[in-house]
Amino acid sequence: MGLLILAAILVAVLGWTLRDALFTGWRRARLRARPFPHAWREHLRRRVPYVRSLPADLQLQLKKHVQVFIAEKPFVGCDGLEITDEMRVTIAAQACLLLLNRRTDYFPNATEILVYPGRFIVDREVPTASGSRGATAACWPASRGPAGR
């Protein structure tokens, strides 16, 4: 009887430990299965034009990554900047280019994306996004691509 209880506890602990990974995988698969919004396609075409030069399979892969990235990462406008879908899609696409043809956990150490309306100065040492826990910063004028210049 004691062995059965121990086995039940072990199964419960293992299930609790794996639930986050299983749920995350399921949620991401559902996000990737959604159609890519037409407005987002237009943002990619205008702001990240080199995406068109990618092979079709990589374009599709990028779009799926963008959907997950946008769903998982909050974008925060700094200094009064209002975040738009155009900003989210453009910045997410540029970040997700790094994920093509790779197994990924979508930059787990970057918990939010700070978007500044112009150049900004960091008054402390900031580790890279891959080595930090917290926010990743982007400058919108530098991120918006050739259509914004």
C-alpha cells in the first residue's frame, strides 16, 4: 500500500512538473495553426521587405514564429509611445528571423519588449537579451525598416 501511495505521489509531482511544458507546447501549436492576419502581412511587406526574398517555407515558418512571439511577449511603449500592431509585427519579425530552422523557446529570458520612440540611453549595464532576465529594448525609428526612413 505504501509503495502505491509513493508511486501516486511521484506521478503527481512529475505531472505537475511537466504540465507547464505540455501546456506551452499545446498553446504554441494552436497559435501557429491560426491564419496569419492580412494586416500583419501588409506590415511585413512594408516594414520588413527582405522577408519576400526568403523561400516560401521560411516565410511561413517566420509568420508562425511571429504569431507566438506576439502572443507571449508584452510590448511596452516608453516615453508615451503608443504601441501599434505595425510595431509589434515589425519588431517580432526581426527577432524571429533568428529562430528560423531552429528549435526554440522564444527568447525565454526576455519577459517584455520595451519600445522607445527614439534613441535612448541606458544608465546601467544591461546584459544581452539571451543572458538577462527581464526586458529587451528596441528603438522604433531604428526598427521600422526602409519604409519608415
